[in-house]
Amino acid sequence: MKISVLSLFRDSGDLSDFFKSMDGLERSTNADFSYFFYENDSLDDTRGQLKTWSAGCSNRYVLYEDIKTPKFGCVSNDLRFVLMSYYRNTLLNNSMDYLDSDFTLLLDSDIKIGQEIINDMLKLFAPRFAMITPNTQQNISCKMCGCGKRSYYDSLALRDIDGNPSMTWACNPFYRKSDRDKWAAMQPVEVSRAFAGAALIRTEVLKQCNWNLDPSQPACEHWMFCDMVRGHGQILAVPSIHAQSIVPDSVLESISQQHFNAVSSQQKRIMHDYFNSEY
């Protein structure tokens, strides 16, 4: 079996833990690995670390660009999605001729994963599935039930099988009772859209998809990508397979308790009014 890993980098800081996680994947997974990385406009030593890591290795490909795009702290959400689509498509398009793997791990480089994540996903990969995503949790506790558990990270990308949005800052991000029951029981949930920063996709499917946006309605870059993926098979969100996202302290400090309360109250009203249920 062959596994590819695609990741993006910019001002990523110390990458030693990331490289160690790649080594851990290789040791624990009975597969041949290849890596396709994209870096742009870093002002720190990200590029130097990637050059050192990839030097002399025929299975490590790194594309660098100096295009002077603004960083995400300085852009609107719409522009962020446009830029992310460009970065992801640039990496995919430049990797296309070399992607000969069975599966590809689409990994955001700031997501922390365990060395068994690929093995755990492969155990679930029935022929009808095109992509599997983990339960990536962030260091923001659940604001919906006060359980103290970490909340699901990529709520913007997540949509249930009927296209309903998911909840923000919730340990169980689904509104519909059947999905909530499965998630609580650690059972996979079929969804229409998901990413979670660490998706495992069949490479033959990936090569027929791209990240795109509807110009009339810019939104999360993963939405149209997932719509293309679903043309080739089902997408699963799996609560028992974990990854982690660490939200910086500066971001945490910028979110007021009042805002947390307002969002959770609104989500509880939606659940009560439209789904006839209580969180």
C-alpha cells in the first residue's frame, strides 16, 4: 500500500514535532509514504526546516512560493477562503503527476495527530467510502452542555447528510437526534461535508476533485470540494478517531464569555425549534 501526505505551511514555527509525527506514521503504518508540501511567504525558518527535512529524499516534495499574500489575521473570511483554495489547489496540481498512492492524508500542518490515525481510518474504509474525517477537538471546552469536554474543531466545514450546519463549541456538533446518538455512542456518522484538518481520502478520488468557491457566494473552501468527493463515495465523520487543534491564547482571549453565551443560546433555540430536541 502507498500513502501520500499533503500539507500547507506558513510561518509554522518549530516543526520538529510535526516531523516526528510523520516518522511515527511511517513506523506504525505498513505502507510506503510520499510527502507533498507547500510553503509560501514565511518570515520565520519554516522554509529552511522544510528544505533540511526534504534534502536528499526522493519521496519528499516541497513547493515554495513568494507571492506576498496577506496573512489570515489581516483578511476577511471570504478572502481567507479564496487564498486557502489557491494554496490547496496549487499543491494538488503540482503533485498530480507524482501521486500514485492508494490513499492521501490531507493534513493541516497545525493539527496534531497520533501515529495510529491512518490505521484507524483504514479499518473503516469500506468500498462505498471516499473520505474519512476524525473528531478533531480544540482547546475550547463545550459551551452547550457544560460537560468540560473539548469541543469539535471544524464546525464551519461540517454539514450533516441533509446539509444542515453543525454547532460551534460543542462536544457533539450535530443537531439531528439520530446523528447525535451515533456520535455519543462513538459510531461513525455519514455527512455531506467535513474536513477536520486531517482527512483521509482515496487518491483516485482526490485527483478528480479540487477546492473551489462559488463566486456569487464565497464560503468555506471545503464545501464544494466535499460536494465533488461525494460524487465518488460517502464521507464519514468518526467520533472515536481523535486529532487536536490548539487555538492560540491570543484568539481565546479575544472571545468574550458573552459571545460564547449568545452563540450557545442561539444554537439551543435552533435545536428546540427546528429539531424538536434539547441539548
